[in-house]
Amino acid sequence: MPWLKGMGMECALDDFGTGYSSLTFLKQLTAHTLKIDQSFVCGMLDDAENANIINTVLGLARNFERRALAEDVETEAHGYALIEFGCQFGQGYAIGRPMPADRVPGWLAQWRVPQSWANSQPVSPRSIPFLLAEVEHHAWLKQIHTYALQPAPQALPSDSQNCRFGRWLNKPGTRMRLQNMPEFDPLHTLHQALHDRASALLGSPGKCHADQIAQELGNLAILSQNLLATLRQLRTTQSAAERGNSAFVEL
């Protein structure tokens, strides 16, 4: 592909992470961009495996000095999350829909970056576990909603120690780093309160009327918002502590 480069053109590896894409291509091809497959991007907000894959591809892009571009950025929330993970480029309906070539100049002239994206920035590598924990919580809450509205045969983890968010929160390494921060104990309390309410709801899904289920899910949503706000504040506190420690070491 050197002749393409000579013409000022760049190449991308499409749908990276699926099909025939291979790490060998990073070595053999002079592609400038890795396009993160849409299947990972679409599910990243409530599927920790997808979020982990995206984080891994972004790490590969950095290590191989390639640009990473996310496919099918459908909502503002997806774009915000991608920026926090460190992805600066994307394509999808949240940015622009397919259009004839003659409409592109007008679209470029009027398009503005969503405010949430403008206010977002990549987190530090040590803060990535916070982002993944947030995704784990979204996944758990989605499962609770599904089960409450249409009970499934399999049991969901109602024990706050056994859900994936709880396992992260109670890891020795997590505790050692965060237990002295003011948000840590309130985060535990909110997490336990969520599980207590979920257990009560799931314990008698067939006995509750639809309006009662809706009310309980609303209560869970409020607790969830408080938990996520506390988690983000804890992340901010940790980042500030890291910057303070770095400054101390440098002096």
C-alpha cells in the first residue's frame, strides 16, 4: 500500500476484532486506523465483555501507534462512554446519517459537538476499572428489569457480594486503594440497598401488580442514579489523590 500513501490516502482495518481480522495484519499492513466493530460498540453500555474488548482494542491501537475509530455510534451516551475509554474518532447516527455528497458541506458547516462530548475526556488507565464497574451495574439493573417484567427460570444474583459489581467493590486491591476515601462507605451502603430492594422485588414477582412493579423499578432507578453519582465522585477523588501523589514524587 505504499503507493496509496504516496497519493496522500490512508487505509483502515474494518470490523477489527471480528471475522478474519488478525493481529498479524497490524504487523503486515500499513493501515493507519483500526475500526472497532459495531457489535462491540452497540452493546458497550450494559455489557462488560463488549466494554472490555473496546478497551483492549484501544490499548492495541495506542501500542501500535494506530488511530482507533468506533463504528455505529448511535447515541450521545455511546459517544460519551467511548471518549472516556480513550476513543477520539467515531462514525454513526449520533454524528451524522448517510447523505448525498452535495449535502456534506452544509452538514459540516452546521454540525456541533454535543456538549457532553465537549465536557468529557479520557480517564487515566487506573480509572478504567471504574468505567467497567459502571457497565457491570447497568447490566445488572437491565437484568433486574427484564426479570421483574417477565420472570425467567434462572435466578439472578441478589447477594451483593456475588454480583460482578460487588466482586469488584470487595476485591482486596480495590479496598486497599479506596477504603479511606469518603465515598467508599456510602457506595457500599447504596449497593446493599439496591440489592435489598431487588431481592424483595424478585422474591415475589408474580404477587405484585403492574403499578407496584413500576414503582419499585422507579425506586431502583433512583438508587442506581445515586450509586453511579457516588461511583463517579469516588473516581474523581482517586484521580485527584493520584495527581497529588505524582506531584509529590516529582518534587
